[in-house]
Amino acid sequence: MLKNLLKHKLFVYLLVCFIWSGVNAQTIPYLSVDDAIVIGLRQNFQLIIDSNNVEASSIRNSPGNAGFLPQLNVNSNILYSDQTIKQQYSNGTELNHNNATTNTRNISAAVSWTLFDGGRMFATAKLLRLQEDQSRLISKDDIQNLMATIINAYYNVVQQKQLLVQIDSSLKYYDVQLITSQNLKLHGKGTQQQIFQSQIDRNTEEAQYYAQLNSLLDAKTNLNHLLQRSPDLDFEVGDSIPVTSGTADTTRQFLTEHNPFLLEASRNVNIQTAILQQNKSLYFPQLSVIGGYGFNNSSSSASFFLLNQNLGWNAGVTLGWNLFDGFRTRNLVEVSKINIENARINYEQAVSNTEASVSIAYHKYKTALQQMMVLKQNLQLAEENLRIALEEFKLYAITQIELQQAHRSYDDVSAAYITSLYAVKSAETNLQMLNGSLVQ
């Protein structure tokens, strides 16, 4: 009876522990790299500004702003006056009138439509379209840079977590070393100094554990800051850093078609060309049609006409041609040509710089990948070497110094392998950002 009761209590205790651990696990939300990117893109202040700029440039890109549509104006006024009039004419006649009142009312509508302005409206429409495209490219460039920063920050958290797990795993080996030293001393094959040294080694590794825990918390705080979240908000991340061994397109054609920075530089050449077309249009005449409809009513108690009223429409054509403006147009055209040349030079410079950066990034990615493969093999050897060293230490076949060396090798290689994984991922992300494939 007592035995069954104890079994029942043990079962209840284990069940409560299981439920409680499940509740605690649910209180810390899991954050994937895709979730982090979505949150970061939604909360980032600069991207909000970019979105507003894109919307503003889209509004400006309209036929009305380009000058294709007519202009319609409506004017109206009412005037009232009360005056004392004294007039003397050459024939000797005099006119004196006190409190002479005058009432004037008019309303008119006028329309003006430019039919030809030397192509300025077409150049303006092109300029507005290019400026809208430019604002979208700037936004895409900022999105890509932010994505790369978030990805690197996220996998840095994963890296710090893996390093913490590695130290925790290494502590188990130090526990085995300590227990083995105690057993050897118990059977007369070891010394108290070996026990002390084993305890010192374990305490040193445990201190390293807490230092690494602090690094993990700092990495989480940095990621929360990028996502515009509370710095103390806790979350869980993945357990691995995925890397690919594929090749990236680094040709000039691919870069010029996908890299946002190069596309911005190319658009700037087109923008300066559109401005040149705008300025050249000032050499040509401007032809417009005008029309209107108006009503005018005027009455006066002291005028020859007691009532004067007009109602009707008018229409016509205006032609204007600025033949000389003090060389202002010529200067604008010459400056525009210089700006185009500078924009082209900046574009070629940007292409050259980007190609060099992509080449460096590609070499860094490939060498980091090769280094990771070597360290992965080295980690397997170090782990097996440590396992054998522990077994031989139990048999008193090796010294404690040799066991410590195996421990250090395992710790160093494990940390180096985890760091190499992050280096590959960081190089891969940087390469994708440079060739423009990070954001499709």
C-alpha cells in the first residue's frame, strides 16, 4: 500500500514538473529569422520615411505636374464705394455730388492650355517618372542593408547560443575529469593535487560559461534594438546556422541589373539628361490657347452711365518666344551637360567599386566555406581525442597535463568551428547584398 502511494506521489510530482516546464517554455516566444526580418522592416524608422518619400514621389508623378493638362481659374469680386465728388470742366460746368455711391460686381472663368513648349512637358514627365523610380531604388537599397544587418545580428545570437551550449557540453567532460581524479585518489593511484587541478579547470570553464551567457544576452539586446523592441524582451532562436555552398552571379551584367546602388547611379544619369531636355526647351517658343467667360455689372449714382453690364465669352491664342534672356538658358544647358558627365563618371566609379567589393566578398565567402569544412573535420577528431584521453586518464595511462591539452584542443576547435559557421553566413549575406540578390 505504502509502495503504491509512493509511486502515485512520484507520478504526480513528475507530471507537475513536466507541465510546469511546458508552461515556462511557452512563456519565451520563438523568433525565426524570417519573423525578425518582417518585424524589422515594419518597425524601422528609416524605411517608414522611405515609404513616405515613395508615396510623395508617386503623387508628384502626374500629368498635371508635367504640364499636360489645362489650367482653369475662376475670379470674382464685389466693390462698393461712397464718395464726395467735385468736378470742374473746361467749359465752366461744375459737378458737385455728395455721397455718390458705386457698386461693381464681376465674375469670370478663364482657361489656358499649353499646346507646345519645346518639349518641356515631356521632359518633365520623364523626370518625374525617373524620380519616382529613384525613390523606390533608395527604399530597396535601405531594405537590403537592413535585412543584411538583421540576418547577421540574428545569426550572431545563434552563434552565441551555440558557444554557450558548447561550453555547457564541455563542462560535462570536466565533471568526468574531476570524478576520475577523485576515484584515482580513492584507489591510491592519484593525488590531491590532481583533484584540486581538476576542480580549478572546471571552475574556470564554469566562469567562461557565465561570460558567454553575458555575450548571448548582449547579442539579444542588439537584435531587439534593431527590431525596435524592448531591449530586455527575451526570445528563443534556432539551434543551427544554415549555410549554402552554391555559387553567386558576380558578372557585370547581373550587378548592373540587380544592385540597387548601381541602379540609383544609372537613374541619376537619366535624371540629369531629362533636366538637360527641360533646359533646352527654353530655346523654343510657347503656344497656348486661352478662353474665358465673364459677367460684369457696375452702377453709379454720379456717373454718366447709371448702369453698365457686360456678359459673354472670349477665346484666343497666345504665342511667346524669349529671344534673349541674358544667356541664362545657354548657361543652364552647359551646366546640365557638365552634370551629365559627372553622373556618368560617378556611375563608372560605382561599377568599379562594386565589382571590386563583390570580388573580395566572393573570395572571403569561398575561403570561409573551406575553412569551415576543415574545422568540422577537426572538431570530430578533437572530440574523439578527448574521449580517448578521458578513458586513458581513468587507466592512469596519460598524465593530467595531457588530458588538459586534449580539453583545450576540444574547446578551441569547437569555438573555432562555431565561429566559422557564422563567418560563412555573414560572408554569404554580404555577397547577396552586394550582387543585389538579397531582395528580389
